[in-house]
Amino acid sequence: MKFFIDTANLNHIKEANDLGILDGVTTNPSLMAKEGITGQQNILDHYVAICNIVDGPVSAEVISTDFEGMVREGEHLASLHKNIVVKIPMILEGIKAIKYFSAKGIKTNCTLIFSSGQALLAAKAGATYISPFLGRLDDVSTNGLDLIAQIRLIYDNYAFNTQILAASVRHPMHIINCAELGSDVMTGPLSAIRALANHPLTDLGLQQFLADHAKGNG
Ligand code: G3P
């Protein structure tokens, strides 16, 4: 399973990248605003800064909600760097835009997926990735992981090439469960990625090894 980090924070991106396990980055307008990145040029420059840190796909989201606007914005975003993936919302105009970009060989990430029907439609249009939002489904008492399993089944039935990019991942169990279900990619915050390394028995064991070594070696 590929690991993407879901943030626009350059320090978090650098830290995850330095671990050597980072495959890509996803962003969205809320994450950009959270980092105080505002204004068209600053936002575009920030995407390039991210691309200069991570050698992998970087999702950059369009703001337009009509086909022509998405095409205009998406083409500009894709021209910024070879690793940019145009992130498009799951609306009917977005499906048309995904089909357009797919025919041109421009990679897309269809975002705000909350049902398997939406995932099927996006795959039919040729989306490179689809982003089902696990955490936000959990937030409304619906099991987000069930959606990943349904989409996996549908995509495997027809050998769709569209990759499942589990998003709105909040904690390490989401990551582990996504891996069990065969999600192609997960995108989560640095905290969830870091937490995968934690185990109290590892800490205790290491403490013991170092203490025993010190006893024998002064
Ligand atoms: O990738 C989508 C993600 O950013 C949404 O996460 O935690 O805002 O639901 P969250």
C-alpha cells in the first residue's frame, strides 16, 4: 500500500519524506487555508514547493465547479510540475472533467467519495485515484471501512485501473485496516503515520537491551 501524507505543512511533509516511506502528498483547500496559504499565486507556488520535496504524486484541487472552469484550472495545475495530480470533486461536471483529463493523459484524483456508486462512476470516467473519506463517514455513524471493501470488490470484478486512495484517515488503525482491505493508497496526517511505530514493549525491550549492554561493557 502506498503512503501519502494529507497536509500542506511543509515541515510535516519533510519529516515523513525523510523517513523514506512517503509515496506522495494530498492537499485540499481547507489544508491550504490551515497553513495560511492564500491567494492564487501563493497557492500555486506552494504546490511547486511540495513537488520539490517529494518525488511522487501531489494532488492539487480545483476550485471551479463547472466543466470549463475545472478544465482551465486543471490544465494550469498540471503544467506546474510533472507530478501534479488534478483533484476534482465528485459532481457530474467533475465526471466530465475527469473523462477529459483521462483522454489527455492527465492524472486525476476524484475527491469527496462517500458511496460505491460514486466510485464506480469515477472509475468509468477514467479517474487515476478516487478518495473515499473514511473518517467523515465514521463521524456520521457509518463504517467508512465498509465502503473501502465495497469499492475493492467492484473494482476487482471489472479490473478497473483506478486506484483506491483511502482519505480522511485519522489514526493508525485506519491505516492498518485499509492495508487489510487492499486499499491501493492511504493518505493521512503525520501523527497517524508516526503512531504506526509505537509499541510499549518495543520501548521496554530496547531499554533492557541497552541496559544489559552497558552492564557488560562498562
Ligand atoms: O483527504 C481528505 C481529507 O483531507 C479529509 O480529512 O480529516 O478533514 O475528514 P478530514
